[in-house]
Amino acid sequence: MSLTTEQKRLVRSSWALVMPIQEEAARLFYGRLFEIDPSTKLLFASTDMAEQGKMLMQMINVAVASLERLDAIRSAVKDLGRRHEGYGVKEEHYDSVGAALLWTLGQGLGEQFTPKVEEAWAETYGTLTGIMKEGAAAA
């Protein structure tokens, strides 16, 4: 999987629109995740969700900022996958997270969440989770 220049641009420009509403986006994301995949709620049973939301947004910020140099963050993303394996994250959770992410972006971006923007985010998410899964498999 490789992102086109246009997909990278769409991800960066759409994420810039989400930045001002990061706290709300994180709340929407986890609410949707727990709704579509209740099994994920157990993974966060003893988690401060406000803090978790901040960490999620920081992680997405880094990923979006690093789209031009994914090789530079590859080992960190693999480590993230390894850590998530340790938290009890299963293969099927990646699909639930992807669905919740795209839904959240749709909520936050409204009509600016065009099919091309959605495709760019889906490709980005697929690329990053592919690297995470490599790390999880090596755990």
C-alpha cells in the first residue's frame, strides 16, 4: 500500500479541520468504537478516557505529520503494534477502530468528508495498521 501525493494532501488538509475539535473528536471516536464493538470497552476498563483521547489525537497528529516519511516512524509504529498486542488487542479490533475513525471523521468534517477524503484516510489507516500488525505478530 502506498499513498499518493494527493491522498497525503487530503489527509493533512482534512486533519487540519479536525484539530480545533480534537477533544470532541476523541469522545465521538471512543463512543462509536464501544458502540460498534463492545468487546473493546474491556480494553479500557481502567483507563482515564480523557487522557486516552489526548494520546490518540497526539498519535494521529504524529502520523499525519509523518506521511511524507513513514519509514522514519516505522519502528515506532511497529512498537505501538507490539504494545497493543500486550494490551489484548485482537486482529478484528483493527477493523472496528478503522470504522470508528472513518465515522468520526465524517461527523467532524461533514460535507467536506468527500469520498476521496474517506478513501485517503482508509488507505492511510490501512498502511499504518499494516505496520502495527507486523509489530504485533513479532510480539
